[in-house]
Amino acid sequence: MDMYSEYEVQVSELRSRPVGVLETASQGERIFVIRAGRRIAALVPVEDVGLIEEVEDAYWAERAKPALSAQGDKPGTSLEALMTEVGHRREIYRRY
């Protein structure tokens, strides 16, 4: 989506016609929810969420590079091993 439009809606309007507001967002509009003159939330099209997730993934991949290069050839810990360890610790703490 190259172009988008923005729409502002008061909290009271969102409460009185939620289906209409959601329909507007589903058609590609970014909707900002306003309370006391300030933006407090946003409803965005699903496509925008996909773009946000791509940016987040790229950010965290970049942040991980120094740790991965510092690790060198040492083997990492698998998610399964980490989950097992965390689960084991929880069992120990539950006993006390």
C-alpha cells in the first residue's frame, strides 16, 4: 500500500459505532483514537501490521549480530534446552 489516509475518532464515537470504525480500518485507513485531544491508540489495516513486524524483525536481527559474532564457533543453546531449563527452575521455585 503506497498511499494511506488517516482518520481520527473520539473514544465516544468508537464506543457508539465500533463496527463502522473497524470497517473503515479494514478498507485501508489508519484510525487514531482520540481522548482529551490526544491520540491514545491506533487501529491499522492488517497490511500495516505485517510491515511493522518486518521492521521489528530487521531491528532485532541487527541487534543480535554482535552477540552472534562474539559467540564465534561455540554452540548455542537450543530453544528446547532453554525451555527445559526454565521449566525445571519453575518446579524448584514452586516447592518453596
